[in-house]
Amino acid sequence: MTVSNRTELIPRRILFGNPVKASPRISPDGTRLAYLAPVNDVLNVWVGEIGSEESHPVTNDTERGIRFYFWAFDNKHILYVQDMGGNENWRLYATNLETRETRDLTPFEDVQVQIVDQDKHFPNEMLIAMNKENPQVHDVYHLDLSSGELTLVAKNPGNVAGWIVDTQFKVRGAMAARPDGGIDLLTRKSEQDEWQHILGWDSDDALTSGGLFFSQDGESIYLQDSRQVNAGRLIKLNLTTNEQSVIAEDPQYDVGDVIVNPDTYEIQAVAFNKDRTEWQVLDESIQLDFDRIHEIHQGDFSIVSRDNADETWIVAFIADNGPVPYYAYHRKEQSADFLFVNMPDLAEYTLAQMQPVTYQARDGLTIHGYLTLPVGEQQSNLPMVVNVHGGPWARDSWGLNPEAQWLANRGYACLQINYRGSTGYGKEHLNAGDREWGRKMHYDLVDGVEWAVKQGIADPKKVAIYGGSYGGYAALVGATFTPDLFACAVDIVGPSSLITLIRTIPPYWSTALATFQKRVGNVDSEEEFLKSRSPLFAVDNIKIPLLIAQGANDPRVKQAEAEQIVEAMKSKGINYEYMLFPDEGHGFAKPENRLKFYAAAEKFLAQHLGGRYEE
């Protein structure tokens, strides 16, 4: 089947190159706007006065591009994190906006920084966590922004996976991992006091529950809690009386984003990520704002930044068929100023719509997902790509997805499936994935293909399986365990052996090891079981062409995961293509590497499924 040339080919550069502008953040004093934009094709932070056309780059990254940045509440610094070549050993940098000088605040080799908290009431301070003393766990340090001085304020006893800060900027809560894959909430009266055990979640609730933040008086703590129910609810727990009240809940969907008033620390709104994002407003004082924001654009919105006076909000709108527009919303006037869209060139093309779909898995479980079809007349008997999300404890959501647009534009149906083990749909759906890597999690994908064929959407002879991380593993599983179903497979940074995957996790994932042992399999006592779920040991079954792409510095899925299956295929004379990126980690951050990968993947899919590709 040839795809008629009915929609213009969207250049890969527009889909996968750098955004023109992205991630705007308002300064705490409300006078300036920062955003990311390229300088010589490398993303850097730019700053300009609000309402002025003029902005200037203030950072000078020449390597990987800055992806995560924020304002310091002192109004004087832009802070960002950066790693080397994708190794995820993040360092924290501060750029002084007056002198343009950039300081490395954490100049430590082989140490990973995590941002714990910043608070407008403590403008010259930050709390960060580092695995400086022990590579396996992160301790919390108080950082003085002016002097750069670091002070240890919470020592990790060896099991803490996350920290919670109170409204006085003190570390008073900790999430401690248990050997059985469960998690305990600990709190303390002050940073000098001993930790007290408040409550525990067993492993069935551990990924749908956890401590979030303290109330203003420090007497209560907000939790996501799925005990006695299916989905994680938002709960307020009084630490003295043990009384708890339910703030927001949904029977099927876990609590998503929570908006907190930066002065009173009261909860203002809660999102539930259903087929699309749905907000529940709890604070009447922002109801009108939400109503006005809904009128600006029909996309799903999020508030990405707010100034200290809480008068200006930066709002992003996610739509499935256009770039992301950003607005400055002024609460007093209830008016909005358009700022920019992240990928303006996309607006010149007709983009496909992403439709939520559901079907029954073979054991009766309801599976949710999204289908993106090529624009135009032909919507049936299409070549199809099953695009599997990573994680696996994550999910696909509605909105602009460059890969889905790329595949649809090239003539493929793109099916994204929130298979069992995906998050957001409550603990029953999540826990149904336990010990089902390469089995029921994969059968959900297979059942999705059969559903699409039955609906007349997919040509059964032209289906590819494609994905990154867990999705890359799923692609290898497709090639080895169900080789008759797929015409080809694309694996990006996917593990080929569950045994070597678990044995080589980064040291600082030590607190997550019990989760792997419970949900994937125990590497010490169940080697044969894990072998039976590992594509590496079923290479003989491969009958379809494979494209494998890997970052050399990947700390999560090591280069050896790709090399060992490539070696096995080579020795058996099986057809494959292998791309190794020496300056990347778990995914491809540099635009030139992304473009190189997508060019190869597009050609590969065109060869085996018959879609279009850009020369």
C-alpha cells in the first residue's frame, strides 16, 4: 500500500529540533520573563522585561543545552542543573543576572544533585540533596545562595528515598523504603529531634501513596494515600491527633498535580489525569481565574509559574494538534497576554488529532490508550506503529506528542497503550503489572494490535513495535516472544536482560531495589524466571529486522544491554542496525543526535512498513 501524498511532509527538524522558545518563568518580582531558546543551536536561558520584545541570553552552555532551570527567589540568579554527556550526575549552577557570572555550586565529581525545595519566604536559601558521602543515598544540604556555603541538615540513614520540608524551611519528613517494597512515612518535631514512624504503606500501595507537604502550622501533613481504596487520594493527616480528612479523590484515577497557595500553603486545586486533564478547584478565590483561563484556549492548561505577589501567572496550554502556547494571565484584570508558542513552524502544517481509546485485555482488564491517525481520507487498513512508553511506572497522556505526529504524518497509525503497570489509573491497574514484564504487560500490547486490526484500523501484516527504555525492552520482547505479530522493531535504550538490568542499576537507586525485586523479579533467587522474561535468551526466535539505538553514558540501561543482544544477533547472522551515541545517556538530549536517530528510524520504518520518509 502506498500512502497518497495528501498532507505535506513535516520536516524532522521542526518536530525534533530545538524549540524556538520554551519553558517561560516569571521573575519573583513580576517584572521579567525567562525562557529557554537556542544560542548556536544549544538551549540556553534568555531573560527580558515583561512586555518588551528584547531578551538576551544569560547562560552560556555550549554542550548539551539547558533543560531544567528556575528563578532564585532573590530575583538575582537563574539556577539550572546540568550533567556530562547524559551521565545524570547533575550539578547545580547559578548565573548572576547582573554580572553574567555562572558559578558551579556543587563542583563534586560523580555526585548527583537533586533539588529538594525553594521557598519565596527564604529567598537566599535552597535545600538540595546529594549522594556525596554515600553514592547509594542522598543527604540534604542547606545552600546559602550568596556565599555558596553548604550545610548538612538531614543525614540519610540509608533507606530514605525522598524528603519533605515544612513551611519554616526545615527538613521534617522522610519517605523511607522498606525491604519488602513498601514505604514508611517518618517525621520529626525539629531538625534536632529523632525521626518518628507515622504510618507505613505496603508494597501494593507504595507507588500510589506518599507524603507530599506540611500544613502552614506544621501540625498536619498532606499525603497521597491509596490505603482501603483503589486510587491515590489527597489526604490531610493531623500528626498529633492522627485525624485524617479526604481533600480530593476519584475512584479510578490517582491524584495528579496539586496547586498550593504559596502564602497560606492551603490547597487550591487538584488535577486528575484522565483521558485529558481535569481540574478540581478547592479554593473559591481562584475559581474565576480558572474560568477565565478556560476561555483563552481549548487545550489542557497548567500554571507553570507565578510571581511573588500572585498577580501574574504563566499558563501553558497543551493541545493534541498544535504547538504549546504560553500566556501571561493577570489576575486583577482577569486578562491574558499571549507570550509565544514553543514550535511556531508546526502551526504551518496540518497536525493529526489524538483520540483516547479503550479495549478489553484478554483477561478482562480495561486498557486505556491513545490513537493518532494520519490526516486525510484513508483511516483504515493502515500500517501501524505501537509506540510503547517507558517507565514502566509512567503513562502516556493526551497532548502534542512529536513522535505521534511524526508517525501519523509519515502515513502510520500510532497506537500508545497504558498497559497494566502504567501509573495514574489506580493501584489495581498498576499492581496487575507485577512480575508481568514480558508476559501480561506485553499481552496488553498484543491485544491492542488485535483490537486495532479488528477495528479495521491496522493492516495486520504491517505493524511495528517501537519504544524507549521499558518501551525499548517491549520492542525486543516483541521481536523475540511474538515475532510473527510484528514486521519490525525499534529499541531505544531498552534492556535486553532483566538480570543484568537489575544488577547494574545506578548506586543511588538502592532505595528502589526492593521495588524492582517485587515488581520485576528477585535477581538473587529467581535467575531462571528473569531469564525467561529476557529477550537476550530468546534471540533465536527473531525473524524481523531490528533497529537498536543506545547512549554510551546511560546510567540506567547500560551500553552492555544493547551490545550483548547485538553480539548475539551478529553471531546468528540476524539482520539488525545498531546506533551508538558516544555523548548521550538515557535518551538523546542533543538535537543533532535526535535528528540523526529519527532520520535512521524513519528510513527503517519506510523500508519495512512502506510509509513516507524525508530524504
